Amino acid sequence: MARTGLSKSQVRETRDQIVAEGRYPSVDAVRHALGTGSKSTIHKHLKDLAEEDSQAGQGLRRDDTARSITALVEQLTDRLHKDTDRRLRDLCAGYEEELEEKDREIAELRRTVARLDARLDQLQADTHATDAQNQGFGDFSDLFASSRSGPRDDTPFNVILAGGRTMTIDFDSPQIHLTPRVFQG
């Protein structure tokens, strides 16, 4: 009976099975898995299979590398776009909050201005009413300033202009102290 040798396809199947198990496909590992075969024949077939894989694999490896790099670039691009979109949303939200706060401040300032304008109008109206009431007596401020004695004049007329008070000077003191004195007379 003639002995049949190991075929390359048998070695390939055994090698792929060993690799799938996560082990290194050495000559001894392949021989042990086959249960038969000479080491030189197994070595020859493994060498031939490695050369075939390297020739066929160069084109595949380049394609795989190009695909891997392209996929990686796409992942990075997606991540960058998502990060940029998130940051832009955060910035826009912060800007909108600040804008709303400024709008509230402006509205409050406008209300304050309106209240002050109304108060000013009321004060002006009150002043005009007071001036209208006092017009019957006239304006005596010029008389007071132009009197012969000046602002310390204790004449009854000037006392009335001063609201019933006069000023006295304390001559005993080295400094002049003006003390109000109510006119009684």
C-alpha cells in the first residue's frame, strides 16, 4: 500500500483552526492537531502558505489599512463635529441668558426713569403752583441782597424775610459764631 502524504489544504485548515483558537501555528502544533505528517512536509506547506498569504495579503493589507484609517478619520470627524456643536450650543445658551438679563436690567432702568420723570413733573407742577400762590406778594430776594446793612440787617422787614430769625454775633469769642435767634417783637 502506498502512503499518501499531507496535502497543503489539510495543513491550511489545521493552521487556520489553530489561529482561530488564538494559538501560534508552529510545525509541532500543526503536527499534533493532524496526528500525522513529517515535520519537513508540514514546514514546507506552512512556508508556502505564508508566502501565498503575504503576496495576496499585501494588497489586502493596504486596502485594510486604508479602510481602517478612513474609518478612524470619520470617527474623529464625527467626534469633533459633535464637540463643536455642543460647545456652540453652550455658548449660544450663555449668550442668550446674558442677553435676557441685560434686557431685564434695561426694562428696570426704563421703569426707574419713568418714575423719576413723573416725580420731576410733579415737583415742577408743585413749584409752579407755589410760585403762582406767591406772586401776590412779589419776590423780595433782591431787596434783601440790596439792603444797606446787608444780610445781617435786623430790621423787621429782613427778619420777616429770614423767616422770623435773626443772626447775632458773639464778640467775646476770637472766632465769629453765628447763632440763630428768634425775633420776638
